[in-house]
Amino acid sequence: MSLRAQLNDAMKEAMKTKDAKRLATVRLVLAALKDKDIAARSETSRELLGDDEILGLMAKMIKQREESATAYDAGKRPELAAGEREEIAIIRSFMPAQMDDAAMKEAVKNTIAETGAASVKDMGKVMAVLKERYAGQMDFSKASAATKDALGGK
């Protein structure tokens, strides 16, 4: 089942169970997805976003909510921070399990070996392969730092 279908099914289920927070969050994700679909349209192509692009969108939404929760904590608004963290948990439930640091570093090492990357100049090539293979499974800001370290960029 595609990620888009899972989201639609989750919305219907949340409506049936009257889970207001889950319903609102899933609708938020679907609205962002629809915006991306519209932005990606062209005269020749009416294709919808694929699962990997949806995972990227959801990872971005999680990052935004994490930043908001941190700001709310700093502003002494724990109830708002808790709401953001609930949304993060709901969005994460649709994503594949996140890699731990050891698995991420191993994936970076293997990808560097596969692509034959030798210096920091090859970092873009390595990151492109990582994003293609591990969309939604790893934090690419951490992966970028690990790739840079592995290629001697410090």
C-alpha cells in the first residue's frame, strides 16, 4: 500500500474513532502533500509525488515541529510544545524506522566505497545516493556531517 493510501486510510480511521488530534495532523500532512502535488504539476506531467518524496516532506514537517517545540519550551509554553511533540509522533508513525547512528555511519561508509568517493568534492554524489536509498530513514544533516568526516573534510 502506498504512503498516500495509508494517509487517506488513517484519516478515515481517525474520523471514525473521533481522534481529533490524529485527524488534524493527518489532514495537515495531506494538505501539504496536495500543495506539493500542485507545485510539481507542469503542462506535460500530472504525476503525483512518489513515496520517497512524501517521506522527505514528512521529515521536513517533523523538523519544523521539533524547532517549534524547542521554541515553545524556551518561551515557557510547555502545553504548546507537548502539542507539537504529539504531531511529531503521529507523523513518525507513517515513516520507516529511523536508523541509529551506528547504522547510519555504516551506510555512509558503504556508499562511499560503492561510489568511489575520494574527497569532499565527491560529497554531493554520496549524499544523492544516500537520499535515494534511505529517504525517511535517516537524518541527512547528521549523514552529511558523517560523510564529510569520512571523506576527510572535518
